Amino acid sequence: MTPLLSVAGLEVRYGDLVALSGIDLEVREGQILAVLGANGAGKSTLLKAITGLLPPAAGRISFDAADLARVPAHRRVAAGIAMVPEGRRLFASLTVEENLRVGARAGRPGPWALPSIYGAFPLVAGIRTRRAADLSGGEQQATAIARALMSNPRLVLLDEVSLGLAPVVVKQLYATLPQITAAGTTVVVVEQDVRQALAVADHVHCLLGGRTALRAPAAGVTVADIAAAYFGTAAGQDAA
Amino acid sequence: MIDAIVQGILTGGLYALFAAGLSLMFGVMRLVNLAHGDIAVLAGFGAVIFVQSAGVSPLLALLLVVPLAAVLGYAVQRGLLTRTVGPSPLPSLLVTFGLSVVLQNVLLLAFSADQRRLPSGSFTQQSVPVLGLSIGLLPLAIFATAVAVLGGLSLFLARTSTGRVIRATRDDPEAARLMGVNPRHVYGIAAAIAFGSVAVAGFAYGTTTSFTPTSGPVLLLFAFEAVIIGGLGRLWGTLVGGVLLGVAQNVGAYIDPAQQILAGHLVFLLVLAVRPQGILGGRAPAAVTA
């Protein structure tokens, strides 16, 4: 079975600075991959490369066995890749419902539409007429996740969902993940909260200074293993 | 005096028509199009060609010129201005300034510096009596057109799916890309609307007064003042600003005919000093509000 997302030998640069190099990863359909690492490890860069916002300097990203190199960012949504960007990035002057409608623009068929979204996210249903700029952090994040789902993606990339949110809110947001994967959607989460990530993920992929420090099935790793990979205290081993 | 105020209000409609596109392009892509007035003049000459050479009626000429201007707007945005979109406003200022100079010189070569005017038939002379004042039918029609254009544009931005995407792209172009929106296409649409609306303005201007290939910069100045007075990026603000500018000019002319334009500039400077965000401007001068 070919993986839904496959990254091979990926290198991304900001000018002379190498942000990512030699990244290989695969995610099978319906699974959850957690990408972990400290600030500046290259997590967000990896997601931006997958969505096409950053062009890779080398390597190959394929989605459903098709090379994405020539697919611009705004066409990747139609292929089934949706992203919840770091910092939510809602359309501030639009209402919540308008944000969701823009999210549905790719016009992909699937289970997610306004009624099903409102059913799955009662919080979002309650604030549908409010302007995105006037929402709390948790409301914004829930709206951002709902907006990404409106495109009925095959792959959702969640960038730093828990950043700046109260633990109870983070818990609520993660509680919606099973509903997303139940629809067959594959998920990549970039997360600072290691315990939260380990609790939901099938696989973990740790980055350190733009390189892979650890890749392993989530069931087999401990927080101590992750900490070692996080800070580079132990030699990065491939436990998979 | 009351007559001057009423005339000023009606003139304000024309200024609003000039300003709407300028405001939209600035609001959506942070781009100040210095060739905006020249596009209006270009549209005026386009209408002159249709009327004089093809012999069509002025109204039909208008219906031909507006879509042509819109197509030109899309093409100019996608082909030229898209390269200037970025964090710095300087490249777009330089490029549109250059475009303005090129347009003026091309028009001079093609049409000479002679004054032109669009025929508006018997419409020009007709007037309706309102409360003892005699109001010209043509300025009234132009004012009504301005309100209709602003209202239509406002509804388009607020209610249609394309309008929603334009507002979303204005808020965050990168996030819009993640939703499958191509910002360059959206900017092209905004430019098409801007060029189309200023073509209406150029046509209306050409029916009320004569114009030359170098009339553009003055029109740009009036549009710019209307935008600033009303509040940067506020669509209905252009009507408020246009009306205030028009009233100031007409009342100024009533007091001293030589100081008509000066009176408008003074009101502009006064607003800039007292309320720099404009009459309708809220907190930050940011968004195009429907």
C-alpha cells in the first residue's frame, strides 16, 4: 500500500540558511503523525513545504503517489491537502461562517459541510455570526480547524494547535481529532506539547536543527526518548 | 449659497465614482494606482472614438468602454502590477507613476492636446425644479449612477462568493492560498472592478466638462482627496469624501470663483490635520468595509 504522503530527501532553504535537510517521512491513509521538535527545528517549515508555500531546494514530496513539485499552493487544496496554519490566520474581518465558506471554496465533495461542521463543533455553531477578529483564542482555533475541514481534505496539517491556549481548551480541541480521522482523513500534527501528541499519534517524527532526530511508532517511545531527541542529548536513533 | 451646496453634493457623486476604484485597489492589495486618473481619461477617449468614428450613441459607447476597461485592468494587474505587490509600497508607486506618464504621452500622440468633450445630447441643458432650485438632469444622473455603483459594489463584496474571497484575500493572502484561492487572480478581479468603475467616472466627467490627455493627474488628486477625507479603504467613505470635497469647491467658488480648487484642498488638509483616519475611518485605516 503506497503511503498517502511521502517526503523523500527534502531540503528547504531560506536564502543561505538550510532550514531542513535530508527529511524522509511517510504517512499512511487514516493515520496520525506527530512532528515534534523545539522552536526553530523546522516543523513549520516542513508543513509549509508540504502545502507549497515554500519551494523545496531538493527532494520530493508526493501525495497519493503524485509528485507535487509543479502543483502551486492554491491547487493543493483541490488535491486534498488542508492546513490549519500556526497562529490560526483566520480572515479577521469575516464572520465565522464566512471563514468556513471560504474554506469550502475548493469544492471537494465529502462529509464536511456547514451542517456537519456545526454538529461536530457546537462551539463553532454558537459563534457563526461573530467576526473572527472578536473571538477568543480557543474559538479561533476551533474555527480554523473547522475551516480546514470544509475542503473535505484527505490530509490535514495542524500547525501548533495548542499554542497559547489553556490546557482545558487544548484537550477539547484534541477531542475532536477522532471525529476527523473517523472520516478517513489523515492527520499530521506539529506540536510542542509532547504528551498531548503522543496520546493521539500513531507515529512520531522528531526534528532537531532541521534534521530528523527520531522516527518511531508512538506506542514504542517514551517521553524520555523524545526529550533526548528534542535536545540532541542522545545519538539520534531510528527506532522504527 | 444653497444652490452651491446642492451643486457640490452632486459633484461629490462624480468624485466618489473616481475614488471608489482607487479605494478598492488600496484596500485589497495595498496598491496606490497613480495612473488611476489617466485610466479615466483613457476611457473618455475610448468613448470619444466610439461616438465619433463608429457613430454609436454615447450610452452604447459607455456600455462598450466599461467592460474593455475592466479587461484592461485585469491584464495590467496580472501582467504588470502583480510584480510590484510586496511589503514595500515603493515599486507599485514607481510603476504606476510610469504608467501614468506613458498613458498621457500615448494619448497626446494619438489625439493631440486638443480639448474633447462627450456629447450628452439635450440632457446637458435639462433641469428639474426642486424647492425653488433648478437642478441639472445630468449631474443628478451622475450622482445616481455613483450611488448605484457604490451600492452595487458594496453588495457584491458583502453578499457574493467572489466578494467574500476578495475580502478574505485582503485580510490574509497567504491563508487564502491555503484555501485554494489564487491571490493574483483575486487582485486581477479587484483591478478589473477598479478600472471599470473609473471608466464610468471618466465617461461621466467627459459629458460634464472638456478634457485633454493630461487631465488625469488632477482627477487622481480629487479621487485621492475624496478617499482620504472619507477614510482610507472605506467604500462609502468615498461618497462622504467626494461630497465634502464637492461642497467645499462649490461654496469656495460662490465666495470667490478663483479659489474653487483651493477651497477643496483646504478642506482636505483640515481633515488630514484634525481627523487623519477620515470621516468614516474607524480605528486603524485598514479594511474595505462593505
